[in-house]
Amino acid sequence: MRGHVLLRPGQIELCDLPLPTPDPDGVVVRIQAALTCGTDLKMFLRGHPKFPIPTPFGHEFAGQLAAVGSHVRGFREGDSIMAAPTAPCGACYHCARQEENLCGQVMDTMVLGAYAEYIKLPASIVNTNLYHKPGFLSYAEAALLEPLACVLHGLSHVRVLPDDTVVLLGAGAIALLHAMVLRGRGVPRVVVVARSEKRAEHVRALGAIALVVDDAQAALEPILELTDGRGADLVVECTGQVDVWEVAPGLARRGGQVVLFGGCPSGTFARFDAGRLHYDQVRVVSPFHFTPRDVRAAHEMLSTGEFGGHALVAAEYPLEGLAEALRRHLRGDGAKFAIIPNAT
């Protein structure tokens, strides 16, 4: 089969790779759509500490089952599926406390290689985070399962009321997914802070308010104007940049909430006004990854057919077009681009 390998930061190669075969409790998926994402872009530009290079590449996907292990029940060859690329062990300290996102197995056994014709999934994913895809749902939209699960996990840590003002820092795919979920929950005033008019166009197309500023701190004054001087009820940091982390609590109202969603590298230190957090009772959480419950909720949301995730996919490319798709993603030409390995 053909698949992309990240050889070193900035260099990917479309290689001839062995065709995978399923373990007795696993499956092999024939990829029908794989999506670009911010994590893949970061891996492409500078590598990733969790994934030694060279490494297979890509982790948001949907497809058809090409082969099914003899012990697998509930799935058969030819089924259209959607899956998350990780799964917990189900037996450790964190799993016993329903903190499966913190299970040590989750990142160590993450399946990569979605920018390829086929991908192999182990028993842990088959048993936990593999789902049938409804026939009406496109493969590209079904591939949103993993990032949508992450967004739902993050929002599960806060309380959002219908009359809240929610500020999203960043205007990439994760911020847009937050906006779509929040608007679906009836939150009328979702404000997305963007650094370019190009990204702001994507925001407005989803019915959210776009603030175009040079840096996050510059958003404070317009946010105060929108909220009668209070500040945002909820601020969600979606960039993974430490300077934006440091700004986020200052945009929240007294008694407000802050979700530090975007991950910064280990060893990064952020500074906050301790008085602001304590005396104004600003609640800060920093959720990581997702649990099986979040994946199930994401599957249910996508399976209604009303989520509209197709709006996030700007264009489709064959396997040979991955480099161009990543370049366009970096430029902000769209929130996501779909790689279609098995286009006919």
C-alpha cells in the first residue's frame, strides 16, 4: 500500500509500505478520508516529543473495514466506520476513576498513519472507540469524530448557560468546532478572536462574532464593550501558545471560567495574576484529550446529520496532494483539508 511517512520536520514522503493484516481482535481500515489538523501541522513543522521520527502520519480518519479479525464481533468486512485513534486500557488507576484520558496507554499506543490507503486498529480501539458510520454522513465529516470528542471533553469541565458570552481565542478548526457545539447548545453570543481577516471569514460563516486583533490582549476592550464591562462568562484558549494562555484569565468576568484547551510543550511556564484568580474567583481548567464517553457523545452528535461539519472541510486532495493541503492549512485557507487516498 501507499502511505505518507514523516521523515524529519518539514519532510514527508509517500512510500510503499506493507499492507497490514488484522490481529484476531483487530481490524484493518481502508481509508476513505483523512483530515489535516493543527497537531499534524505542528508535527510536520517541528516534530512531536511523543512520536519519534520517522513516523507514520495522520490520525483523523474514516473509512471501510477491509479486513476483520476472527474474534471481532459487531463489525464485518465492508462496514463503513469512524474511529478515534486511541483507547484506554480500562484497568489502571485512572481508568477505574473514569479518567481514561489520563491512562498511560492512551498516548503510548496512539495509532498514526491515516494519510495512507490502509490503517490497522488494535483490539483496544475496536472494543472502545470504533463506531459504524451512518450512510448519509460523508467520510470527511465522520473523520471529525476525534477532534469533536476532544472539544466535548473540554466543555464537560465547565457550565455554560444560554445567555453566556463565550470567547474563543484562536480561529482554527478547534475554535470553530467549539463555536459549532456552543451554537448548537443555544449559546447566542460566541466571540472568536482571530488574527487575520481570512480566518474571520470562516468564523462569520458559522454565525459567530469575529474579532480581528493583532494579539489576544487587544481583544479585552471590545469584549468589555460586548459584556457591559463584565468580561466573558467563559474563555476558551484554542492556540496552545503560552502568551495566549497568560491573557485568557484577564478576559473573563468575576466568577468566570477559563478553559486552557490548547496544549503547550512540557517545560513551558505561564504567569497569571494570582489576585485575579483568587479574589475574582476565576476558575481555570486545562482538560486533555477525551474519554470513551466523549467519543460516544461525538458519534451521537455527528449521527444526527445536523452538525454541519462538512463546512469545515475546504477542499479534497489525493494522497499526492498532502504537502499542498498542509501548506494551505498553514496559510489559513481553510479550517481543514481532506485527503482521499482511495478516490475512484
